[in-house]
Amino acid sequence: MDTRAAQSPTEALRLKKPSWKDPRLLTGLLLVLASTAGVIALLQSQNTTTPVYSARENLAVGSTLTAEDLVAISVRLGDAADSYLLVADGIPEGAVATRLVTRSELVPAAAVGAADELDRKPVGLTVEDRLPTGTAAGDRVDVWVSLRTDTNTYEEPQLLLEAAEVAELTLGESALGANSSTLVQVLVDDAAMPELLNALSNDARIAVVLNPGAGS
């Protein structure tokens, strides 16, 4: 018996070569094309760079941001690009650093603000005792004050500021070229400012002690 003669019309249709007009074939092609386009778009987005600003040198809290302080670099940031100071947006007029931005660090958008937004302000303290080698901006120090009682005597030292952040350090030199003092810029909040300024105006002795455990 010839088996070919026994095939039903449905079985014959099932073996028929699909046409390019077949909806299932068109749907499959569209899915492949869409998937390929998605992969290409993903790869392109990952390879896209965004020009942002980085710090040329350390930017102390309260320092005004200028073009001389910043370097434009292109980096791959993806969705995080808006978290940094974009070159396309420019440098806001009168902008200051609201936190320490270290050398070569990308400038966070959150670290840029106006001077009147600062809750801490830098105050310069001249200290005679040398700080430990390696002390730098961003470290924490305790500030001790000895108030003057008369011309040659002082009260017992009192802790005035605990774990104050160092904004900047400047080494002074004597006439012989040796380090004679250090100007330490520390960040002081408004509540502690009057007492510190009173001590400074009355020639109190100021001692700055590194506090390595603070802020860790």
C-alpha cells in the first residue's frame, strides 16, 4: 500500500515550506532585530564618555571654584553622570566647595554650593608645635585653648573643638629657612565660633592635636 496516498490534507499542509509572508516568520524576524538593536544600544551607552570636572589640586571647604582649579576629563559614568559637575553645565557663578575635594577627584555635584550654605567656616590657627608628618587636609584634630590670666601665665588647657576637620595646612618659615610655625585652617561651626574667636582675640595659647580615630 502506498503510504503517500494515505496522507491527509492537514499533514500535507504541515510539510509545506513556510513562505516569507508567514506571520510567524515575520514575528520571529522582528524579535531578532529588536534584540540586536537593544544589544547595540547597550554597548554604545557603555562606551559613551561624559566630560566632567576633576580637581586640579585639593579644594578646601569654602574655596571659590574657578576654571583654574578644575580640569575637564571624559569618563564613562553611565547613569551616574548627573552626580558630578558636568562640563556642559559650566561652573556656577560664585560656587564654592562645600566639602573637601581631593586632587584628581571628580567633583561631586553635591560638593558644589554657595558660600551662605556652609554650616562650617574655615578659621586659621597658628600653632608652634609641629603636627605629625603626613597630616593633611581632611584629617581631624582636637583644638585645645589656654586662656591668658596675665602677662606670663595661662589657665589650664581646655578642649574647645573636638575632631575638627582640617581644611588646609600652610607651613611657615623662619628667616633661616626652618619651619617655625604652621597655619592650620580648621572648619568651625557657628555655635563654636564666638568662643574660639574670643580666645584668639585675647592671645590665648592654641594647641592642635591630631585625632586619627575621629571620623573613621
